[in-house]
Amino acid sequence: MVQPEIMKNPPKSDILLLLWLITLSMGSFTTAAQPQATFAAITIGEANTTPTVDLPQYVLVTRNETTDKPEAAKILAVKRRWPLAMQSLKKEEFEAILSQDFTFTDGKTVFNREAYIRDRTTSSDWKIVHVSYHNVTLQIFGDIAVMGYRNIIRNVHTGTNETEIERISWTDVFRKEKGIWKIAASQVTDFTLEK
């Protein structure tokens, strides 16, 4: 029997040809791509436990209701706290819900976290007395979530008792910081004021 000759230093072209053949043959062993689960839009009712914040329901866009629904509940709890923080004017309320890199923009002004907190904790002649949320839609992407909505904010002038209504459309981004959902960014996409 003839023993095969073992090459100690095969030419590079032979090695490349061998790698190409191995790669080509592996393609026949791969399985077909598994179809991804389809998205569903699930309407979820909220317990309206805060009299000055009306958020009766939202739509959760999800591929996995079992994992996303508990996370959505945590995000909605943070969302509900935001107008309450504005009503309280307490810095610690904002610090508890805003991420470290929080940004706010209304299309003209951009605030970072510190500037936003300073602006929102300074007394004003107008006080938020009621906020209602409409068309709230939430989608979670791991540790990031996006929420779109429209809200109606009723403000009362502290000196004259005059009322104004703000109608605002928003896009908010939430993210987990150390395992806790925080508001990472908020953008006003449409605004009207009625006196």
C-alpha cells in the first residue's frame, strides 16, 4: 500500500481552494430561515388612579405579548409620573424618571436633562391642572421603547384663573438604565394653543 504524501507547506492557492470548497459545501447543510412572528396591536386598559392624569388605554405593538406587556406596564407608570412631576415642581420627581442623557425638543429649543429640570421646576404663572392622553401607541425593542401619542393639557393662570388648552403630539423614547425604565428623549411633533 502506498502511503499518501503529507505536504508540510501547501501552496496558498491550495488552501484557499480548500476553504472555498468547504464554505460552498456548508451552504447545503444550512436550514431555511425561520419565519419571524408577526406583530400584533393589543389595546390595553389602564387603571386611572391619578385624578389629574387621564390615560385610560394604550396600544402595545408586539411580537411577544408575554414578555412585552409587563415591561409596557412599567413604562406606562413612568409616563404617568411625568405630568405629576410637572405639577409638583419637585426636582427629585424629574430625576427619578428622566435618563442621564435625556433631551427634550419642541422644534425650536433643545434642553438637556439639567436645563429641562431647571425649566420645569421654576414657578410659572400657569399651572397644569389636568392632562389627558389619546392615541397612545407603544413598541418595545429590547431595552429601548418608542411611544407616540397626543395629549390635551389644561392649564390655569394662578393670578387670573384664566384657562388655556394645549394640544400636543409627541414622540417619546424610553430606555432602561440599570434595569429601570427612564424617559430618554421627548419630541413635540405638533402643537396648538387655545385660550
